[in-house]
Amino acid sequence: MVEPLISVRNIKKYFDVGKGKTLKAVDGISFDIYPGETFGLVGESGCGKSTAGRTIIRLYEPTDGEVYFNGENIYKLSRSEMNRVRRDFQMIFQDPYASLNPRMPVEDIIAEPLDIHKAYKSQKERRDRVIELLKLVGLNEEHAQRFPHEFSGGQRQRIGIARALALNPKFIVCDEPISALDVSIQAQIVNLLKELQKDFGLTYLFIAHDLSMVRYISDRVGVMYLGHMMELATSEELYSEPIHPYTQALLSAIPIPDPEIQRNRQRIILEGDVPSPIDPKENCRFVDRCRFATDRCRMEIPEFREIKKDHFVACHRAEEILKGNIS
Amino acid sequence: MEVKDLAVSFQTYFGEVEAVRGVSFYVDRGETVALVGESGCGKSVTANSIMQLLPVPPAFYKRGQIFFEGEDLLQKSEKEMQKIRGNKISMIFQDPMTSLNPTMKVGKQIVEGIIKHQKLSKDEAKKKAIEMLDLVAVPQPEKRVNQYPHEFSGGMRQRVMIALAMVSNPELLIADEPTTALDVTVQAQILDLMKQIQRKYGTSIILITHDLGVVADMSDRVIVMYGGMLMEEGTSYEIFKNPKHPYTRKLLDSVPRLDMDRSESLHSIAGTPPDLYKPPKGCPFFERCDEAMVICKDHMPEKEYHTDTHYSLCWLNHPMAKGATEGSGI
């Protein structure tokens, strides 16, 4: 049995929004990420997926919970101990226009992590490493002295990836890395991420709202809704046999680029909008929009449990849905 | 509605940007036509030209005509256009927050639109505004009509935009990325709503989007644009099932599908779209095309018809190029 690289246990991240109110962005989620895999985290805006990603690598201080990395609870580490662990964690951001300092040449942007962790002995070593990284992501030496505005969106995302790779990390949180790019460029970046993963044995947490892309890149996928994890399974299983009513609705809402299939599909159209995450009620978070909701769903939060092998669901009626008793 | 050989450029500090370079298409009553392409392909400029929403200068119309009910919109004065905009032709935009007035109650904004084009009293107009909100399925319309845009969620705001666009029962609705800013479940609601409204009123829709799934869901015909030009046009089935232009094929291959095998690799298109300061003389896709031939560099192909409704602009489809097969490119 392979040991997980990262174990997330019941993490919570609350934000105080004033007047005694609390925004529960992430409200107790648990899962494991195994070495070399891509774990996809999906959900609609405001479901807490980005906050979860940032809290896991402690960019946000957690409200509660534990995250184990190499057997060590990183939430217990002091600031200097955390700096040591930080080398192994990196992040790639959504907006390649906002995440690169416009006043820095590319060489300094990519070398910044090296500077911070004093990871070179000479200027030559620093420069060689930058050039090596540029080549890895499909850019070249001449790009080193240019500034971010001279690059297209796809190229900027490549620079962001080169920076993330600088310290040979083990784990990379990719927060919507392709959402701001055109489709033809998205494919370039996704292919690059896959190649790098193969070459360096990287582990990804891939956060996105584009479910078709997440299915394509991820080995396992978790679905979040209003700060809770609703369902978790392998990519194939989640998309072919979703159990949670929310996952079912979410998947049926994605339009398939094939008119014949798309127009003959049975679709579940959800009513209403995602409710507010400020002081949510202690019940199933999806209850108001769920077509299978019962009184029990309004009374207690369903437990996130393994309903069949490697397939976790938080729904009181998961067994009935699985048996096909309700649909 | 018919667009004939439309060319629009922008005068900038660095010179002329030829955003749209000779585009022709038509939209029939009650049908949905999708304009598809990547950022900068000219799809939004084309749509904004129909409404004449481009600032002149820096924009200028180089040539072409836009016929709507037999009259050329490009020849109309601003005053005449105001009678058409929001009345016979309406538009909805990607971001409903920036296209609604944040300081004005939603109801008042709809009432303004009604009074501008219809002879109704204020009370009648308000009643109509409530009816419109009800039509687009905004719950509790009597209460919502007195609220401000910030009190609405993204999906609800887009419903308000649609209500606003539909008040005068337009012949043509231009939807510029109407669901791009929305979550998928909300997107499904909005697309559903647009279809219902179209069925009810027989509105023609020009749908501008980069999301091929939305295109497959909504459109009768599809127009693929690249580098300010049309590359291919056909019915939805023809474009998705039998694409004839290498760009269309590449575009379709570069999106992952829910029903595809995960071990299949995603086809990316190397490079980036052409610079429209100095647009290429030949086919704009030449630089990124695997199947390019010598002729493609300097000569733009003519329309080649595959069926009555399906044409493409590619030298590979020229009758004399029958011998050309994949891999024979340069």
C-alpha cells in the first residue's frame, strides 16, 4: 500500500466578516493525495476550492484541522520549520497577468525562489538554472531578459510554471491554471503539465471549474459545495457513476461539444443559486436545491463515508441512489 | 440580417489593426447562428459593428454593408441607430455587473428601456417590467424590481439583462459570451431560458462564444472565425461531424470531452494567432497549420462549397488539390 504524500484531516478555514458573522469557506474536509497523482478539486465559484488549496499548503493559516506531509503535521510547525517544508510546495496561479511582477525581468522572476532559499553558489549557477527551467517549459534563453508584458498569456503561464519548478518541489497546487487562456493554448499548457509530472514525479492538486478538463487531467476527483466535500472517487468512476445528487446535476450541466449527443441528453437543471457561506445552517449544504431532499437532510450534516471501494459520498440517501431505488 | 464583406480596422498609435477583414454571413428569422473563435479573431468586433457600438475613431469601417430588414445599418445616423438599438436589435454582454447601472434600481432600468421605445405610462411600464422579470424566471418579481444590481447574484443579473434585452420584443438578439462568467449549473439555466424565449417569440440569435459545448447546445449554424476572417461555415452537424478546415478540426480536438478516453492525448495548436497590425497576405492560419502548402502563405483561398450550407476557405479543399493529403505539407 502506497503511503499518501499529503493527508488532509478535517481542515477548516473561517473568515471573520464582521458583525459577529463567520464565512465558513472550508468547513471540515478530509482526503489523501498520493505521490505522483493528480488530484482534481472541482466546484462552482464560492465553494471553497481555492481556499482549500491555499490552506493545505498553509498560505492561509488554518482555523482547524491537520495536514500531514511526510508524516509530519505541518500545521504544528514553527515559522522557520515551515520555511524548510515550503521548498517542497509550490503554486501556479490562475491569472498569468497578475501573478508575475511586471517590473522584473523573467530571469529574476524565475530565480526568486532560488534567491529566497539561497539555492545557488554563484551567479553562473543561478543563470544556468534559469535557462534550464526556461527550456523545460518550452521557452528559451533569449526570453530571460524580457519583461512579462512582452509575452502572451500562454507564455506567461509557462513562466509561472518555470518559477514553480525552480526548487524541485514535490507538490504543486495548480489553481485554475488554464481558465484565463484560449482553448488551443489550454491544451498546450495541460500537455506541458502532464509531461513535467511524468519527468519529475510531481504530485498535483488541480483546482478548476472546467469539469471536462479536470476529468482529463486528474486521477481522482473531489467535488466541493459550500465548503464541504460532497463526493470523491477516481476520475472514471465519478464521471460515469456519480452518486451525489449535486455531482449528478453538475455533470449533466456541462454541454458536450457534439450536437447529436448534447441535444438528446437528459439534463438535471438545478433551481436557484448557491446559498451564502456566511453562517450556514447545520444541515446538508445542498438541501435547498436537492431533488431527493428529506427531513433528515434538513436536520443533520451527512457523514462523508466510503460507500463503495474508493468512492466517498456525503449524502444521507447515497445507498438508495446507488441501488437505483430513487432517481 | 445580412453582413456583406465587412471590414473594420482600428487606428492606433502603432498603426492600423485590421480586426475584421471581409466577413459575410446572414441570419434567418428564428435561427441561432454561432460565431466561434479565439480571443482576437474578430467575433466581438463583428457583433459590435452590427449594433454600431464601436467608438469611431479609433475604429473605422473600411468597407462592407450590414443589411437589416433591407436597409444598410452602416449608412444610418446615430439618431436612427438609437431607434433600432434595444428595440429591433438587442444585445446581452458577458459581464452583467458592468453592463447594468449599479446606482439605479433594476426596475427603473427596465422601465427606461420600455419608455424609450414604447408609448406607455410609467405605471404601465413598471407593470411590464415586473412581467418581464417574471418571464425570465426571477423569483418574487414585485420585490426584486425595487432592488439594485448588487443585490442580485451573477445568474440573476444575467436574467435581468435578458429581460432588458427582450422588453421591446426584438427581431435579433446578439449574445456576446452570455454565460462565460457563470458557473455551469447557472449556465444551463440561462441557456435554457434563451431557448424558451426564442421559441416563444421567434427571435433570431447571434451567439458569440468560445465554448464549443455551448455552441453544440444552442446553434443551428456555426461560423468559425480566425485572424479577422471566416474559415468555415456550416450547420451545427456539419461543423461538428464533418469539419473541413484544419483550424476547425484542431479547435475541436483541443477541447477534452466528457465522453473521451483519458489516455487519448489532447491536440494542442502550436504557436499563437497572427498579429493583425500586419495581417498575413495568405491564409491567417498558415503559421500554425500542419497541412500548410506553399500557396497558403501568400494567397487567400476562395470559398469552397461542400454542401449548400457548408463551405470552407482552405486550399486543401480546392478541386485541384485532391492529391494533397495529410503530411504532404511543407
